[in-house]
Amino acid sequence: MNPPRANFIYRLTLIISVTLLLGFIGAAIISPKAPTDPVTITGTGINGFLGSSSCAGCHTEAYQNWQGSHHDQAMQHATAATVKGDFNNGSFEAPGNSALFTTKADGFYARLAGKDGQVKDYKILYTFGTEPLQQYLVAFPNGRLQQLPVAWNTLTNQWFDPQPELLAQPGEWVHWSEGGKNWNSMCADCHSNNVEKNFDIASNSYKTSVSEIDVGCESCHGPGSNHVDTVSSANFNAALDPLHINMKVGEDSQVVVDQCGRCHARRQQLTTKFEQGSNQLLDHYLPQLLTPPTYHSDGQILDEVFVYGSFVQSKMYHSGVGCVDCHQPHSVKLKAEGNQLCVGCHSSELFDTPTHHQHGMEGALSTAKNDQAQGTQCIDCHMPGRLYMGNDYRRDHSFRIPRPDLSVDHGTPNACNDCHSKESAEWAAAKIAEWFGPERPAHFSEILTAAASQPNDSVEPLVSLLKDLSQPAIARATAASLLAPDISLPMVERALTSASNDASPLLRTTSVRSLNGSANKVSPLLERLNDPVRAVRIAAAEGLVDVPQDLIPNALKDAFSRANKEHQTAMLVNADFPSGRMRIAIDQHLRGNLDSAAEAYLAVLKIDSGFNAARMNLAQLYYSQGKTEATEELYRTVIEREPQASEAHYSLGLLMAEQARYEQAALSLESAATTGNNPRAWYNLAVLNQQSGKSLEAEKAYLAALQLMPGNAEFINGLVSLYGQQQRWLKALQLIDRALVIDPTNPSLQQLKRAITQRI
């Protein structure tokens, strides 16, 4: 069958699939005896950390503002003073999720079904957060803390399930006793200070330590010992001596945003711990790009993304506005309420008026999703939000202009219909045009949304966005990631190679990753081995894993070795996540260590049985070893678990065709073609039907492939061969002429036209 069966390895992007939405992994084993508190609180004097109380004497006002803040209450010991939930025989009942909350002499307890499905009492060790919900942590074996599946709603004073849609059963990864609710890997890094996760891959256990369990002064300003020693010195000169403190008053706004982005970003961790004093976010973390399922295709928030990725899209960010321009740095409260916050910079005469917002002053619509929406508030139109964890309303910080016209074309949400939910997007778009004219200001979201809904027509617009220095780096980096499948096109390869030298480290990182599929990747990746930013170096090392060592120049071997060690660290620090273990498997696979790779793929599935990307790669590995029965079984398991998995249908169809099981092959290829709009599936189905003498079905499949990829020479060649068998030379010539309109210099098409012309 032509072409031969695909031989590929799924390379992991920042977020592989919706599985990652639910997080990060750690499988616990329930022991008969209840485990003790697994968290080591190192306290003061370790690595220069003194504790927040050491700051109070000199920084009294800042310390008082911080006390009682969400940062201060990010995580606390469970006491009568900190616990808000009803532990006086309070209860919660829902299908598959029931709990009883009680108080005993030694503390607070929750009675519910654990890992083995048996109901038992779990002692509450810590509170987690404070409002609008408070969650609770209990100890599990192997150094784990797990988050209960029931939380306290501080708005209604009721127990509730923040994720009722899961309906998790004991033993499933999303069950509260498994990785989806593990504190050590999922939560600790941002809810405590000076966190060292200390996951041991061999024993599958943690020895997590923190200096303080909440988010304190040193979480943002760094360890205080050098600062205290310096300012306490008799010879201290405030004008000349370094303060040895991060995030000082007057700090550059983009530095502050990156510092806050450590935690207020959806990101991948790259190092074992954050090195205080580093002003480069990508030395320790790699932010998620603006792609589904974390963002809508236009960059609006979809899943819980924690602000950073939204804010760095905004004109505000690029105009020098930072977090502390709107938020008090220590209480984290807004500096002013309502429109008063916005008119501190924006003219109230121009914007805080019905002539701008086009709404009366009568108040909220009864249909509004958010009961605070009025239409007269700046945030109603420019910061629409979503509910997370059941009751936590969070706003989009990209500060964009509502675009219901994009909703009409691409199905993305818009602020107008969030309130006017009974009206159509067409109605909202007409209103915007009526008020502000028919033309909308150009925005990168137009290109990103079109790329999602019309990928075959997106290459040139994405390249244009990638090259546009006036656009946000995160939008350009997203374009770079979306261009990866088209790396074989010269214009794409040139654009990505150029972008790998861009000023933005996020764009350099993403461009290097997208160049991984290029046959000419070695030179641009070698150039980035000495990049000043760790994320870029890691991406370069990862892309060079499968390159023969003799292609690494002697002058760069040390740089490659250092970058490769950073790559190995980044994989190991995430080895308790299914995605992290997947990276290890891919790394071993690319190096040719097939037994180690197979073991690692199986480890991924042990952590998360729903991680089908591991099954697909393991199937490819087994196929390369001639284990076709095991390969087929894995493909069928993927399809059983994920019926819309087009790639699994496609690979199974090719395998069936190789084994001359043509009827099954045709069914699988048709499923692949229809579930994923897969042009190659249509093409291979056409070839199969043509070989089977099903000319009509073959023609339909060829045409379907060409509809998805117009002008593709290989597809045209196949259909021309079918027309040739039927002596329909004029039809074949018309087909080639249409293709030459799209690609007039294609030598293959020109040669084919000459051959057919000679026959007519």
C-alpha cells in the first residue's frame, strides 16, 4: 500500500491533552496505619530563609497588610482558628461522593471512601485556601498529602463538590486519593515558601520540605538573611549598598509580572526549585501557549490558567502596566473598586460614559451569567470571566475588545453574549457595528481562530503573525507551535529558523521545538545550546537527542552536555506527572533504548491509565520490533477508550492493510478520515478502494482528500492514475490544471500534465 505505514513518535508539547488539565501525578498506597504529617517544615536558618515574622519589625505596614491575605492563608495548619467548614457532624451526599465531617479530641476528621473503596476516617492536617472555597489536606503513605474531594463553600456556608462532573471511582486517576488530587506535585510549589518537592522515582515517594507553609514575604522577596545582615550593619549606606532583596519598590513592571508569573501562570517546571534572584521566568518555568484545551483558540481563558498567559497578551502589559499597578502588593486587594480603578489611567470622560459602553445605568440583566455584571462596568466588557472549582469566578486579564464577529465565524465566546445569552452572536456583532462602525481593529486572535477552524489555509497568516514584532510574544510563540506540522514547507522552516534567534525567550523556545521535525534542524538547534535562557537550551538539547554525536562539533560538545543535563533534570523533576514520565519514555525511544522506553511508557499508563498518547507511542515501538499483535491490541484499546481518536483509527487501518485484512482496513481508514478530517486517511482509503476495484468509492475518497489539501501532488497523482485506468484523460487534465493554479511551479504536476497531454 502506498505510502508505507507511518513511523512516528508523538513528541510532547507543553500540554499534550485534556488529561493534563487535571494535573499532575502521584499514586498512593493506603496502609492499615494512618500516616503522620509528611511535610517537613524547615523553618528559619536554612538556605538564608528567616521567616515572615523577621520582616515585621522594619516593614510593619507591609507585614500587617499581608496578614490575613490570600497569600497568608494559602495553606495553614488545621486549627479551630483556621478551619471554616462545618465539622460538627456536617455531611455531604452526592452520587459516588459522600462524606461526614466530625471533630475529635485531637482534631478534625473526614469520613469517606479512600483508595481501596473502604470508608475510613482521615485526619485533616491542613487547610488550603480561604475563600470563596476552603479545601482540606490529609496524609497518605509515601510522603503524600491528598486533597479531599469535598470543599467548604464560604459564599453559601455549605459543603460542595468542586468537580461534580468527574464521578470518580476508587482506583481511577481522577479519584481524590490518586494523582489528580496530590498536593506535593500539583499544589505545593505555589502555596508554600521555599518548596523542595523531592520526588524519588525509584520508590515512588516524596520527602517534600518547605520553610513556611504559606506564601510569605520571602516567597516573593527571596531569603532575607543577607538583607537583614546588610541593613543591620553599622556601616550600611542605603544609597550605595545592595539591598539583597527581590521585587523592590520601583521594579520594572515586566520583571514584576514574571516574578508573579512563577505561580500565577499555567506552566511546566524545569528545575528542582526556584532560584531566588532570577528575573527570567523561563529559567525555571515554561508557560503554556494560547492553545486549546487550556485557552480558547483566540486566546481567551478556558481552563484554569492563573492570569499570566492572559495578561502578557494585553496592550496594558506592553504599555508598561504591571500587577502592582492594580493590586496592592501585600494585601493583594484591588487599589480601587469598580471603574475608579480603570479611570486612574483611562479618561472617565471618554470611557466611563454611556456613549462608550452603550449601556444605561439601570443595573444588571437578569440573564447575566455573573450576578455582578451591569454592562456599565469596564470589567463587564473587557474582563469577562469563568467559574472554576465550582464557585470561584475569575476574570480574563487580556483586556480585549469584545469580538462577537469572531464568535459568528469561529464559535469563540464574547463578552456581549455572556450577559445577553438569549441573543445570538450575529445580534451582538450587529450591535457592535451599529455603535462603532463596520471595521474592527486588527487583533492576532483573528489569525489564531482561523488557524483552528481552517488549518489548511492558515500557514501564510501564521507565518505573518510569527514575524510581526508588534504582536505579543506569547501570540507569536503560539503561531510558531501551530506551524510545527508544516515544517516541511520552506517558508515555514525559514520563518521558524529566524524566530529561533528572536529577542523573546518564549518564542525562541517554541521555535526550536517546532524545528524538531525539520531535516535541517541541526544547525539552528546547535546555535541555541549556549542560549542565556534555560528553557531554550533544554529545547535545543531535546531536539538533538536523536542526532548522531559526530554531527555535534567538538566546540559545542560541552555546551550540549550541559544542556542535556538540564533536559534530564527537567524530565526527572516532572517524573511524578504522566507527562513528565512520558518525556522520559520519548527520550529513551529517540535514543534507541527501546526496552527502557517501553518500561517508561508502561509506567505512564500505570500512573494514568487514560494517557492514550503513551499507548500510541508504545504501539509504534512494538511495531518496530515486529510485535504486531501487541500493536493491534494497543490501537484497539485507544479506540475503545477514545472512539474519536483519528490517529489510532488511521494507524490501525494501515496495519490491517499490511496484513491484507482489507475490509477491516477500509473501515478503520474511513473512521480515521471522518473523525479527524484526516486527508491522508482519505488518500489511503482511496488507494485501497482503487486496488480493490471500487472505482466510485476511490474517486470520492481522492476528492475528499483534495478538498482538505487542495493541490497536493501526491493526491492528484493518485486520482490521475484512477482516471487513467478509466481512460478519462480530459478529466485528469482538468484536475491538473486546477492544481497548477494553486501551485504553478510544481515540477511533478508539470511533468504529469506533459505525460497526459501526449496521450490525448
